[in-house]
Amino acid sequence: MSLLLTRLFVALLAPRPARKERGDVPGWVLITVMTAGLVVVIWGLAGKQLAQMLQDALDSVSNK
């Protein structure tokens, strides 16, 4: 029994080799490209309205 506990203890505390995890790079690239595409589409469709909304908001703050 003590040999089993010793092996378990050594296995838990022994340094493990470093794993090289790169993550989900293609997923992040896809999210970034899709987000940029959505920004371009929204800006193209509603750019003037968004600019007017911002100007109205800034004017309402500066007038108070």
C-alpha cells in the first residue's frame, strides 16, 4: 500500500513536460474577420444616421 501511495505522490508532484497549446487560432481569425465585415456593412448602410445620432447626442449634452 505504501508503494502505491508513494507512486501516486510522485506522479502528482513530478514536473510535467510543457505542452505547446496554440489555441484556436483559426476561430479567432474568423471572429475578427466577421466582426470587421459587420462593421463595414453597418457603417455603409447606416453611416449617415449614426453620425447624426452622435451629433444630436453631443449637441444635447453641450446645450445643458
